[in-house]
Amino acid sequence: MRTAVFVSGNGSNLQALIDFKKIQDPSFELVLVISNNADAYGLERAKKAGLATLAIPYKKRVNQAEFEKAAVAALKEAKVELIALAGFLKLLSDEFVAAWEGRMINIHPSLLPAYPGLHIHRRVLEDGASETGCTVIYVDNGVDTGAIIDQVSVPVLKDDTEDVLSARVLNQEHLLFPKVLNAVASGQVQLVGGKVVHSTKG
Ligand code: GRF
């Protein structure tokens, strides 16, 4: 399936999607990488991998409509069928989300529904939680409230700092995200009536 990846920053999850090809022949084909941030390192990673890129920088506080107009045109032009949000930090409009219902996934660094939103690792450490993780969801209108496709648990250790914990969780994200995107692209996983359905075939 022709897939676009949206990034805002480092793009290590994008790199994991690019590198997945070394492990197996994926059902997704990365055809476009879009960023709201022209300086995102994720764009460099995409270029190095020979992928088409598009930077649509946010100018003032919010110009969601302009971003989406440009994104929609590029997605159409590239015949994109699936979107993977990989560290994309801007909210998308209800209209955009509805248009991509069941065809847009996001990776989040917590065991959702616990810790939606931002500063996840800091909050996990402040709470003294013994476990965290990462989750891939279908994107809906809420903040990290979409239907959960898959998730992995990661232990929180005694002396963890935000950086150490973040790196441990990211390692798992890099394994989980390509696997889930591949399952969605191959039709093994679908969103039906708001629920995640795993195909029994194969
Ligand atoms: C990841 O932790 C992802 O779950 C979250 O933002 C971070 C992005 O990291 N949404 P990267 O840009 O993929 O390295």
C-alpha cells in the first residue's frame, strides 16, 4: 500500500520503517514524507533513503488549514492510501481525520489509554509507575484516544531518567511500528465500526 509518513522531528521511527525492508518484504511502500518542520531530521533521513519529501512549515501559531490543503494535494498526487504519523506533533482537523478513518495510524510512547498527550516519560517517572510502553492506534478526533491496534510493555527501572526511559521505549517503538504498519497495509488488521479486527486468514 502506498504510504506517507508525517514527521516533526528526529524521525527514528521513520528510519525503522525504512529499514524494515532489510527484514522482510513489506506490504507498505513509502512514497512520501511530509513535515510541518522544514528542519526536521526526519526529512534528511527520507532524502537519504531516496524518498520524496515535502516540508509545509507552520508559519504562525496555527495554520492547520494551509498545512492540510498542501498535504491533501500532495497525498492525492502521490496516490497515497495509508498515513503513518511518526512523531508528528501537530493536531489534524476533524475533517482530515474523518477522511483518513481506518487508514491513518500513530505511534505513541505509553501504554495507552494511560498517559496520552505530551511529556509522557516525565509523568511516568513522577508517578513512580513500574511499567510503561508504546502503543500504535488508529487516529481518531481525540488526543491519543483512537482504537488500539497493538502495544508493548516496557519496564521502568529504579534509576531511570527521562532520557534513559525514552531510549528504552523507543527501541520497542522501532520494532512495533513497522510490524503494525505492515499488518495494516496487508489487510491483516482493519478498523471496522470503530473496532480493530484481526483477520484470521493466513
Ligand atoms: C516517539 O516517541 C513517538 O512515539 C512520539 O514521538 C517520538 C518521535 O520520535 N509520537 P522519532 O521522531 O520517531 O525519533
